[in-house]
Amino acid sequence: MLQIWALDGIREITPGDDLVQVIVDAVSARADVDSTLRDGDIVVVTSKVVSKAEGRIIRADDREDAITRETVRLVASRTSPTGHVTRIVENPLGIVSAAAGVDASNTPEGTVLLLPVDPDASARALATGLRAATGAHVGVIVTDTLGRAWREGQTDHAIGAGGIHVFEDLRGTTDAEGRPLVVTLPCVADEIAAATDLVKGKAARRPVAIVRGRADLVGDLDLPGARSIVRDPARDMFRQGADEAYAEGFAAGRAAAD
């Protein structure tokens, strides 16, 4: 049976805070479930509190300037009828998202929050600390909210992982009818991230959730992290927006004709 619950009572996180101790205290404060972490539990933490603890808050009166500084590659840009510009970009982590992950919500006026420098390292550090503090063999996922190609809305995804298998490789097995599975590779880290968002919420100040029932996914700390989820550019069929790809192709055709 899969169980998922969020931790209440987590205060506002500030630079330098010990997130391991914050999580341990929040787990211990719950009286309606097992008050200790168990082997195989997965601790899911929003990137916002990781960034705050790591001091990734910067002074930026103009969020757009911060987005520009965090942009490695522009994928697409659109201007709404009201004049609002949305930029889909690749950030230094290789993640393609709106606004490069720069967040201006729930931060002091005149500041923005950047993603952790290395979310996988952050997740591994949390997993290491939680294993030492509790004696439980746990895994950690760090999440951020992203949109999806072809679909409206957003959901949480794994951007960092420590001590957990991010994929469940079913290739080479068979389906219920005995047919071989050739390309089936569920990204279980993203599935777990999305599931925990149902209990954490966006404005409930519940940035940490526990997942119990998938101990098979928890493993060594040196397992490949969430960076392995980012598609290699050589196999990326969606590196540009439709308008940008058309414009580039049109320009290349005119140049060839000239």
C-alpha cells in the first residue's frame, strides 16, 4: 500500500538553516502516524526551501533580469495580448522551463529565489543527514513545478534525487498479455513528485512530504540523480518552439537561395 502525507509545522526557512533537523523535528511532532522514518521511506522536499536554506536569495528588482542571467538557451518566447512576455528557457541545470526556475513568490520584496546550484548534491546531502540522524535508509527527492509540452497546467517534477532510483526500467519484461516491453521506462521520481504535490499544496506551507510503500526504489547514495532525467540534446526533438523553428528554417532557406 502506498501512503503519502505532508509534514505540518515547518517554519519559514532562512539561509543557513539545518533542513535535516527541521525535517526530523517535523516528523517527530506528528502523533497520528509513525513518529520515526522507516527504511524505504522517500522524503520529498520542494526546491524553494532547499534554495532558501542554501542562501539562493538574490536582490533583483527586475525578475526579468534575473531570468536572463539564469538562461543558457532561449527555447521560445511569447507575448500575450496584455504585453506579458513568457520565456521558455534552458537553465544551467539543463532544465527547460518557464522563467528559468526564478521564483518571486514568498520571498522578501525586491528579491527572487534561484534554484539550488546542484539539486542532486542537495538531495544526497539531505539523504545522508537523514540516514545518520534517524538510522533509517531513506531516499530524498527535491522538486520544482514545471509545465509540460502539449498539456496545459503544471505539476511537480524531480529536479534532484539522492539515494533513489529515478527510473523503473521495465524494458525486457512483458505486459499482462505476455508481450515484450521495449521502451517502457517510467520516470518514477517525477511520478512521486507529482503525487506529493496533492498533499503539500502550493500555499499551505507544507514543503515536505513522506512517501511510504516504494522501498524498492531506495538505494545507494551514488545512484544517478535527477540530472539523468534531462534528455540528451542529441535525442531532443523539441529544442525550439514552433515559431522559432519555423523562423530559423525560413531564414536558412532564404540564405541558401541567395
